[in-house]
Amino acid sequence: MINRVRSSTKSIVTIAALAILAVLPVQAQQVSFALDPSHSSVKFTLGDVLHTVHGTFEVKNGQLQLEPASGKMSGEIVVDAKSGNSGSGMRDRKMHREVLESEKYPEISFRPDRVEGPVATFGKSSVKIHGIFRIHGVDRELMVPAEIEMTADHWSANVHFTVPYEKWGMKNPSTLFLKVSDSVEIDLAGSGSVTQSSSPRKNQ
């Protein structure tokens, strides 16, 4: 009887140990996010005294890596500055020539370095992402709120933030007869594939 109890106890301990070992790789995972430009977009909103201007930019590419245990992030999302389009040729020429100087600075990018808040493996998460936002050839530190949704092999995210372009050294496109805001609202909607890999365990 005692031997049977000991045998059962050993079996339970063995099963528990295997269960713990099975969980450890998940905790040590690195998650890779590949952005699909065809299913991603950047929209901007700029207010003026007469009406609100809406426009878009095209996403060129993006690849991000996340270590869930530490919140550390790396990678980059790149936007084509020259693709900016508000539906008005005259306004867009002014934007590209005088504000963005997109011939000289053809790319806008965001390089995240950490996430504040847990990112759920499945379902929705509300987090903040810190990183370096580069526009008009200058790097700016930025913290942005993000709504992320994950499935087994797909991710999507929505990010909203404000760019005070005049404060950041870019020209205000206002004219004598038209006054616009000195900042622009940005909405990034990104999606793509996701893969999860286990980091190799270190020898104890």
C-alpha cells in the first residue's frame, strides 16, 4: 500500500514537472509581427477655420519583435512621406514642398523599444508603446496608446497620436486667408501575420 502511494506521488510530481517545463517556453517566447502594407493605413486629420482636412499616407513596410516577459520591443514601421494625399493638388504640393519636404525626407518611421502593459496571446489588449518617431529627418521620443488584437497567426492594431509639427520645427502651412491648426492628428491601423518562437533556455 505504501509503495503504491509513493508511486502515485512520484507520478503526480513527474506530471507537474512536465507541465511546468511545457509552460516555460511560452513565458520565454519572442513574438514577431510582420506588417502587411496592403492591409495597413495611416490617416491624418488637420483642422482649419472652414473645415477639417482628411488625408492618407501609404505604409511601406514593417517588422516588429516583442519579448512579452520584459516588454522589450524592436523593429520599425516605415511610411512613405511622399505618398501624403489630402485630395487637393495645390494643398498637397504645399505640404510636400514646404512642410514635410518629402523629396529631402522621403520616409517617416517609428522604432518602438518597449511596451507598457501585457499583450494577450489571444484577444484584445490596451497598451502603451514607447519608441522613436522620425519625421522631417529628426528623431522624437514618443509614447502612444495602442489597441491590439491577436489570434493564433494574425494581429491588428490601432494607434492614435498627435504630431505638433510647428513645435517640432516644421512650417505651418497657413496662409493669409486660411488658418490651420499647428498640429495634426494621426491614426495608424496596422495588421499582418504573427509568429511565436521560444527562446533557448540557459543552462543553470
